[in-house]
Amino acid sequence: MLLLAWAPKPWHRLAHLKPSALRWTPGGRALHVSYGLLSMQGPEGTGRPSRPQGPGLRTRLLVTALFGAGLGGAWLAARKEKEQRQQQRRTEALRQAAVGQGDFSLLDHRGHTRCKADFRGQWVLLYFGFTHCPDICPDELEKLVQVVRDLEAEPGLPPVQPVFITVDPERDTVAAMARYVQDFHPRLLGLTGSAEQVAQVSRSYRVYYRAGPKDEDQDYIVDHSIAIYLLSPDGLFTDYYGRAASAQQIANSVRRHMAAFRSILH
């Protein structure tokens, strides 16, 4: 009883202790009592606390990483499948719009006659504009040829033919087109023709254009639609890209169309 009365710890802590050694003197008095925490008893004879058994930290981290990788792979696969479905629906909707139907006959910047069949088997990026355009046409053509360069740099991808069709046949002669296209890309093909020929191809691709009033120098601006068209190797209108689309976005779209392309002419 004296031992308990002088114990320095609270009474409730004693419930977790057990006597590990009790020695008595011949007179019957306790000589020494030692206690140990029941919950901290380790393997017999070690003197160290026991630890919970189970998978090691490295194993748990490995399992977690593998589980996360599996989820990430499944998410990427589902996302890719969704994008492919969206692209297929978009392509079908654009085909039903009947853009780019029919043939055309124009002169290239070397004076050679070109028709739609000349581009069969090639991917084509097509832009309508005019050589006297102060800023928008040069910007859009720079973007178009940047896409062509990016795709040219990737081994295994088919080449893309850049084409520029004028909506200002009065001023954009063969010689004027030759001077203009050389500033952008060595393979950029400039096409021009008579007013009737240009009107026909513009209607086919639903391109709006209208010449503005002439100033005192007989100069004028042509208001026109701004879009880059993608034609498949079948010669079919496949997609279009407005002014807000970046070169990277267009290049990514062209890659997806190339990967999904299946000719319908065979």
C-alpha cells in the first residue's frame, strides 16, 4: 500500500502496467517492483516495442502508383475515343454541307492550267485572299505555311500542299501571284483566272468576296471570307479553320484527320 500511495503517476495509468519482477526479503517486505506498459511489450527478450505487421511502405507506394497509372491510362483511352467520335461526326456534317463540290480550272503562278483532279492523292490546305491585302491575308498565309512546316518536320506524315486562290483576278495576274507566293513557302501554289473562273470556285467553297470602292489611286480593298480549308486526298472538303485557330491547333487537327483517313473512292 505504501508503494501505491507514493506512486508519481495517476491511478488510471496503473491499469496499463503489470509487474514484471517482484522480490521479497526474508522479512516479507517488498524489495523491488518494476512495471512495464502492456501495450508496448515487444518480442520476448528484445526489450523493443512491437510494430504492426503488414505491407511495407515501398510496397504500398508501388501498388498506389500502379493503380493510378491504370486509371490514367483508362482516362486517356476514353478521351481519345471521345475525340475520334466527335471528329467523325464533324467530318460527316461537313461533307453533307456539300462544300467544294464540282471541278475548277485556274492558272497557277507559273502559267500552268490546274484543276481539282491535279491535287488528288494529296492533303491540301487552301486559302482565299488577294495580294493587295494589307494584313489579314499575310497573317493567315503565314499561319498556313507554319502548319505545313510543322507537319513537314514529322517523319512518316504525308506532305501537305499549300494553295492560295485569289479573289481579286483583276489585279492578281499570273506574274503578280508569282511575286507574292515566293515570300511565304517554296511549295505555296498561287491560283488565278478570269473573273468568271474565280467566281465559280469561290461559290463552290462558299467564299464571300466583294471589291470595295476605288480611291484616287485606283486602289481598293476586297472584303472576303476568312477561312483555311482542309481537303483530303480524295479531294473532298474535310475541315475548315477560322482566324481564331492557331497554327498548333490546325496542325493537331490535320494530324487527327490523317490518322483517321480512309479513302472512299476505292
